[in-house]
Amino acid sequence: MALTTTTLSGAVAAGTGAGLVNTTLTLAAHTTPSGIPPQKEWLIVDAEIMLVTDTTLSPTLAVVRGYAGTQALAHSNLAAVQYGLASDFSAYQGQQTPGPGAYYLAGKTTAQEVTATGATGSTAAAITGYSAGFLNCTGTSGAGINLPVPQVGDEWAINNKTTGALNVYSVGATINGTTGTTAYAITATATSRRGPSAPPRAPGRSSATHNRRSGGGLARR
């Protein structure tokens, strides 16, 4: 089954303390995927995976945060969310993985074929998951993609193969000093190329700013 894309309805604070965090959150829309039970339902927002434990009050869901080795991060209102069967996410088939980051070491997709959509950050094609990633973007001129709120060291290589300008958003973050709900347009088209890995950052110099290059651009934090 394919993953379903929606958005958060309300901001979510970062989890506190060690270990898994149980809480509730509300989505703009939610339909329980076919196959549950026996399978489990996961959702991903920015770079955090959550296990859905109760859908009685859908679209308000009870979840276990910081699942599969991820961190319980803060998320902005209207942040992109994808949900579905655990088997849709990786070869782990819904099993909790040992240790921080273990899900991503074996389960992440490092390249994505993306069809740009929408005219705003909340309607643009949602990009979820962990970087580094290569995004090969097609679609009509003026359509967009919505990148996750970045963590230190994140980078996205973006190849614009739309018919014209590709609008890049990052709801909840900033792009070159501008709020991520305002489009950053990549107007040049280019063949695929990857940017260099993000260099190490000194402690205390973290920011939530994406940087871009046009065409086969690099987005990094």
C-alpha cells in the first residue's frame, strides 16, 4: 500500500526525557489503512517516526513518539505527515529497531522521484524522512515541494526537471532567512548532480535555515 500524505493540525512540542514518549496529535485528515490489525500503523513527520496506538478519536491519534530509533522532535502546525502500514516504510515490517538511528541505517530511501504539486507550502508535495536525500522533481512550472524542518547536518540535493520553476518550501523552518511558507524558486533546470556532504558544525552554531543552489541544487542545514 502507498503512504498517505496529510498535515499536522496544530504544533507538536518536542518530547522530554529519555525513552519512548506516549502522547496524542491531530492530523488534518486520517483514514486507517487497510491491513490493521494485524499490521501496525506508522506515521512520519519531519524526521520522526511514530507508532499509532489508537485511532478511536481520528483524526486525533494516540501515538508512541520517537519510534524506531528516531527522536521526539518539535513540529510546526501544517508540517507534512505521511502515514501507512509499517511495511510501507521499510524492510523492518513494523518491528522496533535497536538503538538511535537504526531504522535509517538500513531502511531509508536516499533517492526519491517526486512530482511537485500545489501552490503553497501546505499543499506542496511532502518530503518526509531522513537526509541526505536526492530529489528528482518533475511536474508543472510553479508547483512545489515541502522539505522537512532540518536537523544539524541535513542536506537535500534537488534536481529540477519540472517544466519551469520549482517552488521549494520548508514549513516551520526558514530558507535563506525567509520563512519556509514562502516559496524559494529554483528557476534553472539541470541534469542530476549531487552536492557535497554537509561539513561538521561547531557546537552552538545550529540554525533552522536551508541553503539552496539552483538547478541540481543542494539544500543543507
